[in-house]
Amino acid sequence: MIIYFIILFLVLFIFSFLNKNNKNINLSIFLSASVLILFPSIRSSNVGTDTNNYVGNFENLKYVEASITEVKSSLEIGYIALERMAYYISQEYWVLLFFIALVAVGFSLFAIKKMSSDLRMSVFIYVSLGFYLFLFNGARQSIAASIFGVSYYYLIKRNLKYYLLWIGIAFLFHKTVLIMIPFYFILNNEFSIKKIFYYSILSFIVLTFLSRFLLLFDDSTIDRYSVYEGRNAQGGLLLTLFFVLITFVLLSVRKSIKKENSQYFNVYLNTCVFSSIIYMVVSLSGSDVNFLRMSLYFSLGYILIWPLVISDVKFFNNVTTKFIFICIHLVFFGVYLSKMSNLIPFEFNPNLFP
């Protein structure tokens, strides 16, 4: 587990050392991205619940001679193209893992740089709350969520055309991103407790009958989600309690946010609320814990909202509170690593380090 903390502290050190007074921003992001991309690239295929599946498909390409347009596969065309590109460079699976991390981390940090008021804080949350770690498992959905993250910029700017464009690009890697189309209108709505209640009821209905929702996709998509039903749901309740509690804290400080930041804050708050609703509904309805993956599309809200809170709310502006804030996230990081997604022990790719 310690290696994950080393990576986190190394990235924070890069930002602290190089990015003083907002200088060397591009260099800080480049070096941080390099660390966050190379780390998952050198892992063994045993690290991460789904890694062996992706590596197995990649290694089976040696038996496939058809062109990319002729391949009969249930995987999305964007991922197939990425997989083929990696294979043409090398048949070693570390190249595939590198390309996956390159796209997922690259778009995530691009979105963070474009929208965050505190890059170091946002990157800390991106890693410590497990959003970065998701690429170790659901590669395709991690890429889709990272690309979709850019669309938040256009959501706030109320540019529907570009919002849909980025969803279309993300769709090339995971079809489930289509659920975010109506959220262009929902997340831009004025925040209210009454609306939260209605959305909670609607979400409960949708997730309770999620098997029907999945019929919108192909049979293989249903099968891929079905294989999770027998897995232990450990950690799901802990995630629910944590994110619901965090959302309540964010709700309580809403009135302290400065007027010039309120538009951004309300959009990010709405994303956090919906993320919490997904967690609660999955827990209360007894749905498969892996449907929590849908909350990944709302994860950028947590990453972007905390810099606003820390800058605008006096309570979060003192050293003691910041220290407690960091400790809570480090504890969460440790619990996440120990409970979720087969991330420990970390093993290096034996082909790279014989």
C-alpha cells in the first residue's frame, strides 16, 4: 500500500516545489502527469479487478488479422482503436496500460487545469478520493469519464453543442456516458432541497430497475455488468457514508460562498448531490455495488468544489482545519486501497522487472 502513498506525496511535492505563486504551472502538470501515467503502466496484470480482462483481449490480438473496421467486438470503437495502436507499437501489455493511463490522466488533468482555482488541491482530491485509481480497473469507463470531464466547462458556459460533442467523444470509449445528456439541463438548475427529493425518488426508480435500463445497450454490456453480482460488496457502505457526509458538509457551507463563485459552486454541488444519491440508492435498494461506477461521471464536482470552499469559507481557511481535511482524505485513501478493487499488494510487471 505504501507505494500508492509515495506516488500521492510525490505529485504533491512536485506542485509544492515547482508551482509556487502559480509559476511553472505547465511544468508541474507535465511532471505530475508523467508520474500518474507511468505508475499504472508498469503494474502487473494482477493489479486491478479488470486488468487481466483487458490484457487478455490485448494479447489475443495476435490471432486477429482483420482491420479495425472488420473486427467483430462488443467493445467501443474508440477503445479498439487505442488497443490496436498500442499493439502496433509493441505486443507487451505495458504499452496498452500506458495508453489507457495517458488518455485517462491526460484528459482529467486537462479538465482540472481548465476549471480548478487550486490545482494542487484538486489533484490531491483526484488521487486521494480514488477517482484516479479507477483507471486501474474500469479502463474504458475511466477514459470516458475523463473525456466527459471536459464537458463540464461547456455545461457551465451553457454551450450545449460542445457539451454534446465531448459526450460523443466519450461515447467512443463507453456507452454509459449517454446518461449524462439530460444532466446538461439538470445540473444547471438552481439548487433546491425540493428538487433533490424529486431526483432521489427518480434515481431510486431508475437504479432499482437498472436491468431494464441496460437493455438499451448490447447483450455483452449486460453480461459484463452481470459478472459483478457475485462479488463482495465490501467497501460500498463505507463509500456511501463518506460521500453522503461530505455532501452534507458542502450543503452547510453553501451560503458562505462568494457571489462570483456561486454559479460554479452550485453546478459542482449538484454533481456531488447526484453522486451521493447514487450511493444511497444502491445501498438502500440492494443493487449491485458495482453500479456505483455510474457516479464516476459526477466525480469532477468533488475535485473542483473544494478549492472554492477552502478559499471562501473561513472555517476551512485555518491551518488546523486544513490539516484535518488532509488527514481525513489520507485515511479514506488508505481504506479505499484496502477495501476496493484488488489494488494491493501492488506488483510490478514481471516482463519489465524480471
